[in-house]
Amino acid sequence: MKTIAGLLYSNDHEWIKVEDGKAYIGITDYAQHALGEIVYVELPDVDSEFKAGDVFGVTESVKAASDSYLPVSGKVLEVNEELSDSPQLINEDPYGSWMVLIELSDETELEQLMNERQYQEFCGKEE
Amino acid sequence: MAELRKTALFPAHEKYKGKVVDYAGWALPVQFEGIVAEHEAVRNAAGLFDVSHMGEVEIKGAQAGEYVQNLVTNDVSVLNDNQILYTFMCYPHGGIVDDLLVYKFTNNHYFLVINAGNVEKDYKWMKDNVGTYDIEMRNLSDDVSELALQGPKAQEILQGLTDTDLSEIGFFYCKRDVNIAGANCLISRTGYTGEDGFEIYLDHKDAEAVWDKIMEAGQEKGIKAAGLGARDTLRFEATLPLYGNELGEDITPLEAGFGMFVKLNKANFIGKEALQKQKEEGLKRKIVGFEMEENGIPRHGYDVLSNGTMIGFVTTGYFSPTLKINIGLAMVDIAYAELGTPLEIQIRKKALKAKVVSKKFYSKNYKK
């Protein structure tokens, strides 16, 4: 399982990359592997607002649809349209395939997330 | 949760790195390498499935044929020895107890293959309907392993492991006491994928060795170990129904679109009166095929709408691995069953556009 230093991670296997009050969010390598071949990604509308823990999107494999949870509160600034045509990019490069870019509404929420080492330990226990 | 039952091939699932899930109380692999890769292997070369969870019931006796004829909707009287038919068992009200294969070995010896999730219910139903028929019945479900070798290269692969000339076994025929890699097997040219192939019934003690031999023999021909995930996408593309999706206690075979397996012209059988009546009065709903016109994957249980009014439900839906489009089967009110009818499928918060299309998503490649 691949992880990347410098990213934050959630219990629901999303990764968060913070840049100047904004955050790119996607699903981790662990998550894409558990899902299998991804054939469809549903993304939210730009400007929609979510609270931490809300479902912001859906990732679907051949077998099933799986909700993606926003780990922190915020407003959607951009969605990665490329995933609509090429959902398999998440399998190929999960950390290069961000799903949404949000404006963080409460940066203190970031403190609840895991760093790389903590996330590796967390996944170790889930095995 | 109760402990999951394991088939004799459980060690093989681990060896081939299957992702094991709970299916009808059984620990079975949903996939090995991946659903799409396994699906494509079956369409283009071959796939090997463990289907040991399926149930088997043997019926013997002077009146075995008459008993089965009363039990099922299709006409058993036309079968030759070693011929097989697909049929339903129905309740008196016309709903489906189960769908099954009937193997006729001889006039007084039949072998019925039923769904794993229905074994107890089916066996009780069969016993409750013995009446005065002079038969003996045995539930062999716990005693038999079953493999399904499916795909255009199935025969070529299996032929390398047996002296029996497989080309002599026609579609929906079987042969008993076939020696496959040293094991005594019942084999039939049947399956649940829309491709040519064989189903192989054998003792638990031989199952793993035969699995390994087939995988070895098929290696150069592109065989893959295949799981329940691909089994479902394959059967769906070929419009083969699944009990619990297209079939159920409150769905009749006519509504499901399988009237060709209901012979209303034969003498009495359980459910005949209700099905006759339904046919005369006309169907109020039926299963149709549909294709999504907006981007979204339809799934089992989603609502089907027309201009915002609920008119049915999705029985099975997928991103089709072969056709690369989002398609499904749905039970809809009869007014919406014509080809081309616009529908909406409720996918989470959105009602997305779809239209009724032919259910023949994929043309079956059976050997004639």
C-alpha cells in the first residue's frame, strides 16, 4: 500500500492536501485497492457546502457504489472533471487524482486527521 | 453472525488469492484478479468458477418423471435420457419458489440443481409435494462439489484431461461417470455466462485436484480463476435471471419474461391455474431492458420513474464490462414496457434519463 508524506488522512481512507486555506481531496491507495476497478465517479456541484463527515461523492466499481466522505467542512471550489471521462485514473494514480478542491471553513478540523505514519498504522489494524 | 460454510475449494480460493465474501451463508470469492479481467477471460478464453454452493436433489422411483412434471413449469416429458432443461418451480399463486435445472438420467432417475440460498426452502417444498407419488428423494447438496468451466476455450481445455469425446455432449446434455484427471464426474454442457462451457459435479475429495488440473491445462489458453462478481455480470449481459433479483416469490415467470419455460399446454402442474389466468388477463407489469442516457450506474433496487411517478424498480444494473455502457433490467408497469419508452432511474438524489431497449444485451455463444 502506497502512502505519501506531507498529506493528511481520514478514517474513511480519504487523503487531504492542504494549500493556503484550500484542500485537495481524493481517496487513498488503500481505498482504491479495496474498491477494485473504478468505473464511475459522481462529484458534487461547485459551490455546494459540506460539513465534516458529509457524503460529497460516490465512487463506483463494477460491483458496488461506495460513498466518499468529506473529512473536513468546506465549500467546493472545483471538481476534477477529468475523472468523469476517466474514472480509472483513481486506480492508476490515487494521489494524483484529486476529486474536489474545497475552501476550508474551519482549519482546526485538520488536527483530527492522521499523518502518514499514523495512517499506515491505522491501515495495519484494518487488515 | 453464524460461521460461514466453506466449500471443498476454500484452500484453492486462498491459493489463487480470491477476495472471499459471504454469499448465502457461504465463504466464496467475489473476485480473484478483478471482475473485468475475469469477465473478459470468460468471453474470450475461459474462466473457472467454484459453484459448490449450488444445491442438488436426486429423485428416483417409478413415478419420478410424473412427480417432476407436476413440480415444474416446463415440460419434462420431452426430455431424452441425459438431457437437461431449465425450468421454474412455482407456488399455486404463480410466484416462483426457485429456478432450476432438471437433469433426466433415465425415466426413473432425475437430478435437480437448485440455488444455494433456497436449498432448505426448496427441499421442504419438494417433500411437501410428494403426495402419493412413488418416489425417493435425497438432498445431495452437502455431498457434491461443482465447478463451472466457461468460455469459448472450455472444451479444448477440458478435453486434455479426459478420454471422453466432449464434442459428443450437446448443449444442455450431460454424461455421467466421466473420468476427468482421474476423478469420477458428472459433466454437462450448461452454464450461467452466455458462453459455451461445462458444469462438473464431483466428490469433495477430488475437487481441489481437478481445479488445479484445469487451471494448469488452461494456463496457456488464457484461463482465469473467476469469482461471483464476474458470474453476475456475465449472466446479466446474457439476460439469465437471478433469484432474488429478476425472480422471486412475488414475481411470476411470465412477468420475468420467461414464458417460454412455462408449458401451459401440459397436464396439471403447481401454479398452472394462476399462470393461465395471468396470461389470459394480460400482464400488469414485466421486466424490460433499459439503457442509461445520462451518466450513472443503475443498481439492484433503485426506483424507476416516469415524469416523477414511480413505475417500477431495477432488478439488476451494471456498467457492462463487454458493452462498456450502463444498462439494466427493471420490472415496470406494462404501460412503460414498449421499446424506446423514456424512463428515469433514481440514482441517489438524481432522477437520470434512460430508455427501454431490448433485453438481449449480449448474443449468447452456445454450441448448437
